[in-house]
Amino acid sequence: VVLLDLKLPKLNGLEVLRCIRADDRAKLVPVVVLTASREEEGVIESRHFGANAYVRKPVDFQEFVECAKAIGLFWLRMNEPAPRRRDTS
């Protein structure tokens, strides 16, 4: 699972998301946008470009840690991953 912020210092997070979704090796990797942004447009664009989830990042550090743990537990333990394609050749 990738935790992706939209407001990166040198690159827009949506551009990173586009690159992930354009790469066949990473196309099915779950991407969770984890950002402090409250802009509705960020949610819409994130979903449009293939984010699996959009979570507003808590300001308090301990709340952030708990949030990251919960996201990890969901994607690694509870979520049913996409089946791998069988090689048809």
C-alpha cells in the first residue's frame, strides 16, 4: 500500500498517482491519499486518477500514528487483494 500526500515539495502527488497507475507493475497497488488538504477538488481528482482511498491527515502526531496504523491494518489484513492475472501464454 502506498500512502501518498498531494502536497509534495517538488512534485504534485496527483502526478505521482498518474505514474503509478500508468505502470503495469504498480497498477494494482493500493494507493491511499493521506493529506491535510480539505479541498473537495483534491478528493475528486484523487479518485479520478485511481486512488483507492482519501484520508485527511490528522494534525496531532499521535492521532496521525493511529490513523496510519488503522490504514495499514485495513489494507494489509482486512482488504481482499485483487487476484493476480494468470499467464495465458
